[in-house]
Amino acid sequence: MKPCLLLLTILISTLSFAQKNTEKKPLSIISDMTETLANQNIENYFYTNRTCLGETRIITLNDQKKCFTNGNFSEYYLFWQEDSTTYITKADNCGPFIKLKLSNNDLFDFFMENRQALENNSVKEYTVANPENAPTQRTKVYPCSHEFSFTTAMGTFTQKFKEFDVTNDSKQSNLNYEHNQQLKLIALDKMIDTVISETANKLRRQ
């Protein structure tokens, strides 16, 4: 038994060491990227962060090493324009990706045209008519949240919402469902979903 316990301890220690040394902080990576944009006099850009609580992944990197995430998995997507062309790049717990040119400027144009609405109108929480008598019962688990940071020449502002708040997935209807679905923020989020889907097989790790 003792050799087995020793082997198990070594294995756990090895995995923990690998996790500690391969997992990176995606926000720090994105901050470095936005600093580079600022140094290039690019004033308009935004990024979104999709974080899912309790999600552990093992990802194979370019050099075939393994990256072990630490329970919460975050993906940051950064968008900006250079010479009237929109670009996307990405960072997650396992490091940065190369930049990729988008086929059109629809996403970035929407951001610039609706900057004020994006700043002033937030997602409202899931609210029911009679929470005391019939508490909200989710039929699905929504462990993910979406965060946004928008930067223009006028400054930076942020938004955030939980995925559950923009659904109607409960025993009682969400009184704020229609409000949330009509927000420019949610329209932008859906456009981002499309872009992420279209570029998933093209974005490559650095």
C-alpha cells in the first residue's frame, strides 16, 4: 500500500505543479494587448470575457504540453480596427492566440454606432412575479457570465450579465425577459457568438 500511496502523491503533485506552471491569467494577457493597441494610437476597441464557474479543462498546447485549468475557465475575445479592417484575437487560461482578420466590419460598426446605448442600458436580473410563493426553479444550470469592456476616445465603460438573466427558463416567467432581449448589448453579444463560431477553427495559439 505504501508504494501505491507514494506513487499517487507524486502524481497529484506533478499535476498540481503542471497546472500551476501552465495556467495563465487571460485578463493580464488582454491588458497587455490593449496596451499595445494604445501604443499604436488605436483608441477604439472592446473585449468580452466569457467565464464559466467550475469548468476544468485539459488543453493540449502547440508544443504538445498540457495546460490544466483551475476550475473556472475564462475566454477573452478582443476586437479592434486597423486601416478600416476589423480584427479578433483571443486569450484563455492557457495563453494568447494570434490575431485574425474578420471578413467584414459589421460587428465593430455596430459597437461604434451604438456606443451610448451599450453604456447606458444594462441587463436586468431574472425577476418573477411571486418569488415568496413559488421560488425560481431553473430547468437548466447557467454557470457562465459575460463581461464587456468598451473603450473609445471618450473613455472606457463596462457591462456584465449572467446567462440565466437573459432567459425565460424557470417555473415562473422572467419579467425582464423582453427588456433584456431588446438591449443593444444582447444584440452585440449574439453577433459575437456568430463571430466566435465562424472563427473557432481559424484562431491559432501563439
